[in-house]
Amino acid sequence: MARVAPLVAISAPDTAWEILKHRASQDDDDAVLAATVATACFRMRRNLAAAAQYRAREGHLNVPRKHKEPLVLADGSTVQIGLGLFVENSRRRRADIPADRAARLTELGMRWE
């Protein structure tokens, strides 16, 4: 079994992508896995932040499927999060998503059915 390299805090997905490309060029599977996981964690935090922002503004998480939620990042830039698709996919894949994500969405008032 391969040992996974320790994850480092990655502040931006671009940084994680650069690490991923660099490690892939060196054929370092453990580092590629670590960078991939770090990028996925970053995206999940953004998706949950967008869901919390939408819930605070609208009072619910009945997000239209095509809705894009503008989210201001710490550096002042704005990104458009595909929140409708995230919520729909989370509902459809409830049995497969991590328990902590399901719990956070439940806290935000997610209607699972």
C-alpha cells in the first residue's frame, strides 16, 4: 500500500494545480494524490460557503439547478459557484457523500427529498 504524503494547507486551487502538475511530471503518485485531495477540499469549502451565503440571503436551500452563486474570496476576487448543481448532486448522492458534508448541509436546512 502506498503511503500518502502529508497534506499541506493550500490557499488557492491554482497553487494546488501547480503542485499537481509539478509532481505529476516527477511521477510522484503520493504527491499527486495529496494535491488532488487538497484541491477537492478547497472546492468543498467554497461550495459550502456559497450554500451558507445563499441560505442566509434566501432563507432556504431550494436552489434552482442552473443558479450560480457569486462568492467573494479572501483576496477580494469573486468566483461564480455552480451552487444549484452542487445542491442537486448532493441530494442525489446523499448515501455516498461524506458524513461531515451531509451534516453541514443539514445544518443549513437542506431538504434531502
